[in-house]
Amino acid sequence: MWVSWGFDFLGLNYYTANYAAYAPNSNSVNVSFLTDSQVNLTTKRNGVPIGAMAASTWLFVYPRGIYDILLYVKKKYNNPLIYITENGIDEANNATLSLEEALADNMRIHYYYHHLSFLLQAIKDGANVKGYFAWSLLDNFEWSSGYTVRFGINYVDYKNGLKRYSKLSAKWFKNLLKNGGI
């Protein structure tokens, strides 16, 4: 019996990109989620990184990648409805910074500006994207990094009752939304 499964939308998390090269799985005994895609992933080509590295060693800034993946999904999967469910960049949690310095996250604004510009171009080129969520509203506990990195557009003061302060990126987003986009 044939069962056809449908879906309402595709949720896509995009942070970074990698170079990929075909790597056939020669050892079928040790197949895992790390090997079943049959690719070698790397962030460098000829010793040159794909983009600037963020605080996490896996996150390299490559804004064009969001455009590329959206157009790939459009072509390969008949242009499904897509929501960008996560997109963001981290910075090191540097306790030596003053609050004023910690709130000046210009690199995050740069990241979002360029990613949203490529997202807008993908939409203009026909990608069926209907929603976008920045990661994250608040600094938080990040999986294997704990509190050593900060993804939030709002600063959380872990030492003073979790008080919150808007970073420059939060103010930038507010202006972006108020003024109708990029």
C-alpha cells in the first residue's frame, strides 16, 4: 500500500554554510548520522574560510548561503511554503566588557542585514518564504556552549537577576520593522 505524506510548510534553520565533497561510505558497519549523507564537510577551500568565524567554531558568516538554499529548495522540491525558523550569530560572552560595550553588537546587525538582503532577493526570485525568526530574542543557554556565547538581540545580565537590556541589534530590528524592511 502506498502512503503519501504531506506537510504544511518547511521550517528552515540557517546559520552558516559548508563546502561539501562526495565521500562514499566504505564502512557500512559504522553508518551514522555523521556519515549517511556521504559527504565530507569543511569550512575552508584551499585554506580560505567560507566566511568570518563567529564565536562558535562551527558558525562561519556566509549570507549568500541563505539565498542558495532557498533557491535550491524552490527548484528541487516544487517551491514549498518556507518559514525561516532560526537565523542568527553568536558572540563570545566576554565578562570584561562594560554593559555599553556588550550592547554594541554591530557585527550582529551586519549579519542580519546581509542575510535579510539575500532572503529578500530569494523571495524576489520566487522562493515561497512567508516568515522569518531571528535567533534569538534573548541570550540563553546554548547546547554544548552553555553560557559562553550569546545569540540574543537582548542582553541578559546573568549576574544581576537576569535583567535584560536591548542591544543595538534589537533597536535595529525595531527600526527595520517600523520602516517596512530593508
